[in-house]
Amino acid sequence: MRVTVLGSGSKGNAILVESGDTRILVDAGFSARDLERRLGVVGVRSQDIAAVVITHDHGDHTRGMGVFARRFGTPLYLTEPTRTACQSLLKGEEEVRTYRAGFPFSVGALMVEPFLTVHDATDPVAVAIRETETGLKVGVATDLGRPTAQVRHALSGSDLLVLEANHDEALLHEGPYPWSVKARIASSHGHLSNQAAANLALELMHPRLAGVILAHLSGECNRPGLAETVVGKALRQAGYRGLLRVAEQGTPTGPMDLQELGRRLDPDQLSLI
């Protein structure tokens, strides 16, 4: 099972998850042309994508979904309220398959488990994705106002986490946004700060957690080194020895193999919990 963050941030988000010949995108927040380019960078043909799973209706997660689906005949998976909210991106020619939070569905060798989140979107969800054969699990939660009990439960036991670390609280306070926007970002329906991401990562730590990817960083109110320092310090103090990486807006991370990451875990970590 491999995971590649094609890009993440306020200007666009898309994550590639692969298992054997099954390849799916979680979100399509770049233009179809840019998605094709980013997939090409990591050696994947757009026509080989089996599904695009949309988590919510915001443009930085949906921008290219309609054109991409029409151009390559790729099925779109989204909730019915999200479909309604995204009608301007659809022409009726796409293959649309609706899903509901709490009801897993299969795409080839992968099982997608959507769950409700708290965010200022029409019908926001996040997803856990399991490889059917091995049970390996990646949790993807890039837009969280706050981590609810349901979110913690759904992400528990993940071998890899793609987790939002949107802003530094001081940089947000001092930043250029109007106060109304700052209040929305910091609210329980907005985005996680670096410290909130660190706290959630600590709660989700377990012996098999092999990687944490920090995503959806604000270009105005965060810095990659700052996010990595805050979350990394908390995890290291708890004994974490797995991968910690910050996803960039402009450049794909490169494929991360969950089995390989698991083999690299420090043996001392296996006795932590």
C-alpha cells in the first residue's frame, strides 16, 4: 500500500492511495491538467485512477473533479449534499456514485471508510482507507475544526496519518486576514493549529504508527519548519520513531510504502504502548 500527497494547502489538495493495480484519489483540488501533471511526476497515468473520493465541497478539494472525471471516465464518489453543492462543476456526463458517512465502500483492493467531521462545509467527511489483503490503514483528515470522539475512533490504529496542521496560533493572530476569517479558522468548525495537530497525533500514537504527514498548511499563517517542530517535539518526547513529513503545496511528496515504513520502525517503539 502506497500513499502520495500530490499537494496540500489552501490552494489545492489531492492524495493518491495505491494498492497493487488499484489507484484512487482523495480529493481533486487542482485543475484536471495540474492533477495529470502531478500524477505524471510520480509515474502514474491519469486513466489508471479507479476513483476520485471527494471529502467536501470546498474548491481546494473539488476544483478539478468534474473535468478530470469527464476526461478520463473516472467515477466520482461523494455524498449527496456535496454533489448538490458542487453542481456547477458537473455537467451530468460524469459517473457519480454517492456514499454516506459511516457506510464503507470498496474500490478494487481498497476499502474506504468515510466518517463525519466538524468543518464549515456542506457535508464534511474524512476517510480511513484499508488495504483489504493486509489490513494496512491510512487515515486522512485534512480539514478539522476539532477532533471529535468519532474522529479519534475512525483514525485509531492507522499505520499512516495524513493530518491537518493548518496554522500557528500566533501567526494567525498577527496575519493579514480580516478578523472574521481569523475567527472562522480558529473556531471549532475551522482548522487545526499546529498544537492541536500535535495533541491529536499523540492521542493516535500506537506501536504500528509508521508515519505522520502534516497537511493543509496555511501559506499565510504557518511555516513548514514550525509545524514540523511543534508536532515533532511532542511525538519524539512520547518516543515516536516513525516518519514525520510536511506535505507541500507545489510538489508531491513521493510515494510512501506503508509496509516499508513499518519495517523501518525502531524496535524500541514496539514496546511503547
